[in-house]
Amino acid sequence: MAVLVTGGAGYIGSHACVELLLSGRDVVVLDNFSNSSPVALKRIKDLTGKSFRVYNVDLLDKAGLEHVFSENDIEAVLHFAGLKAVGESVSVPLKYYRNNVIGTVYLCEVMQQYGVKRMVFSSSATVYGVAENVPITEDSRLTAINPYGRTKLMIEELLHDIYQADDEWRIAVLRYFNPVGAHSSGKIGEDPKGTPNNLMPYIAQVAAGKRPQLSVFGANYPTKDGTGIRDYIHVVDLALAHLKALEYIQAHAGIEAFNIGTGVGYSVLEMINAFEQASGKTIPYIVSERRNGDVALCYANPDKARSRLKWQAKRDIHAMCEDTWRWQSNNPNGYQSVSDSRQAPIEKESPLVKTAAFLL
Ligand code: NAD
Ligand code: UFG
């Protein structure tokens, strides 16, 4: 029996694949590589010494999905695949509704068709919108303030409806706070295309000299130093939460949402300081205008995950910064680095990987 990982070549999915393989699970990856590189998959194999099947299939390709389920004995799905850029979702909302919502509808239809009714879904703290109270608990009011957030909310709702209609479904909805960091080997990490939208990859690129300075989006928030506070969670801790969620749904029917965060908030200035310490580099910054849609404070109450999933974040802010810096320094151009081209990376467009599986 295998776990299907949609979006397994992406930032969080690749870390989850490593932990799944190391825990002895069989893994099948499905990805269309729209925001990732097949090189990540080679790195997963190098790190774990384990082989796994990979399908270059789009969630919107229903025949392709059926092909994956017909060729593999799948017990559960970790559903990471989706588009995640908030700004882009405002400019091209239909692309987000199509990819994220319709893609998930197709996936669930095919799961149902093949009797696979276990899913761990990648939701986001964005479903809390501007939270009325922090730390945020799972029963807080849900709302979305942009199309990306609305796709997450719609998917959460459609998953509830699926369970209402068929109580054999077992679904864990994980609401991630701010994933950062990289695998401690420095072999896999976050590889944003173009200018990073998020704080940590931006800081890392400034430290590496790829960008001259960071813009701190507002220093007049009602917080300890005036800058925005977030709950940064190490991506390996986040990956491990998925293993716990898989164990949980094995034992519990129903649909449950869990906050996946540390419960501790850090400001932008604290993150800059921590990164300077970890990297030994100075991070020049200027204070600029607040970014539209940003909130002052966002951090989790992670008690439910601790008590029900038996999961707790273990890696602190120093590990988050050190591991990000190791990944950034070892891979200045992400997965496009020179050493990878010498290893003849798998071609995205190769007919071999179009829909048929390739084994890594
Ligand atoms: P990512 O972009 O690195 O990974 C997503 C992967 O899904 C990519 O490999 C992409 O190629 C693939 N994909 C996208 N659309 C697809 C489709 N139609 N068919 C097949 N594959 C497709 O993103 P990530 O940071 O690893 O995020 C994973 C999930 O977690 C996403 O659903 C995202 O919304 C959610 N999430 C991320 C964050 C964050 O800050 N990174 C926070 C909260 C929630
Ligand atoms: N920030 C800066 N400068 C930058 C980038 C960010 O000062 O160049 C600040 C932001 O204003 C915010 C903090 O750093 O105070 C964190 O910003 P990120 O963009 O890293 O993260 P967000 O909390 O804004 O958003 C992230 C994901 C969203 C998700 C949300 C909640 O990008 O997709 O967490 O999970 F919805």
C-alpha cells in the first residue's frame, strides 16, 4: 500500500516525501511541475536511498489521475498540489479556482471511484482571515480575504460535504502557519520562482547578496517592535505532522482541522536578527509601507495537534534560519544549480514523464 503525494516535488511535499520514505512507507508522487523541479525528486532519492514512482500528471487531467490510481495500491493521499501566491490569485482568480478547487474535485472523484477515502489536506492559517483573537484556535471564525484563501476555504467545505455524504471518509485538514526552513542536509528547500513573496526566502537571498536589501512592510503595527508577528514553523516539523495525521486518520473516522504552528510568534525584526546570527551576514533593510492585506499578529494555539495528533514542533528559530542558510548557500540558484545540470536532470517535457510513471 502506498501514500500518494500530490505536489510531492514542491517545497513542503518534498520534505514530506523524505519523512514518509524514511518511516518505511511506500510513496507515489504526482506533480505537474508547474512550480517545482524534478531535481527535487532526485534529491529525495539521494537523501533516503529509497525508490518511488513519479507521475507528471495534472490534477485537472482526470484520465491521468485514474491511470495513477489504477496502477497503484493507494491507501491515502497527502494533498499538497495547489497554487499558493496570494497576489497572483487576486490578478487571475479563475486560474486559482480552476487549479485548486476543480483540481481537488477531480482528485476526490477519482479517490471515491477507487475506494480511497483517506486524505490529509494542506490548508492554511489564511482561512482565519483577520483573526479576532490570538493565539488562534481551530474553532475561530473562518473567512477569506483573497481568492487564494477562498480556494482553501471552499476545499475545506467541500471536504466536509463529502464526509457528510459518506462517513467512510477520514480527512485531516492541516492549517499551516508560516512554513520556513529546509532539510538539515541542505539538499532540499524552498525554491521560489522570481522575486520571493515571503519573508524567509527574501531574507536568505539578501544574505546571499542576490538582492540588495529587504523591505520591512510596516514598522507601526501595534506589536512589540512595530513589525508584523507570525508563527514560523520548520518545514521538517510540518512534514512530520503529516505522518502523525496519517496515523490519526487510520484510527479515527471523520473530518478534523488542526493548526500546525509552534504557538510562538516572532516579529520581522526578530527574524532578521536570528538570520544574521545563523548566517554571519548582515541583512540591510529599509522600512516601507505596510503591504495590503497584512495583519499585525498571527500565531497558532497548537494544543489540539499536541493532544490529538501527538505532534509538537521541535525545531526552533535558530534551526529554521541555519537550515535555510545551508540550503541557500549550497544552492544559490535553487534546483537550477550547475552541479545538477551535470547530473542530467529529468526533463519536465520528456515524453517519458508525460503521464507514464518513472521510477526514481
Ligand atoms: P509549492 O508550490 O512548492 O508546491 C506545490 C506543488 O504542487 C508544486 O510542485 C506544483 O508543481 C504542484 N501543483 C500545483 N498545481 C498542480 C496541479 N494542478 N496538478 C499537479 N501538481 C500541481 O507549494 P508548497 O509551499 O509546497 O505548498 C504546498 C501546499 O501547502 C499548497 O497547497 C499550499 O497552498 C499550502 N500552503 C503553503 C504555505 C506556504 O507558505 N508554503 C502555507 C499554507 C499552506
Ligand atoms: N514581510 C516583510 N517583507 C517582505 C516579506 C514579508 O516585511 O519582503 C513581512 C510581512 O509583512 C509579514 C511577515 O513578513 O509581517 C511574514 O510575511 P510572509 O509573506 O512571509 O507570510 P504571510 O504571513 O504574509 O503569508 C503566509 C503565506 C500565505 C498564507 C499565510 C497564512 O504566504 O499564503 O502565511 O498561512 F496564507
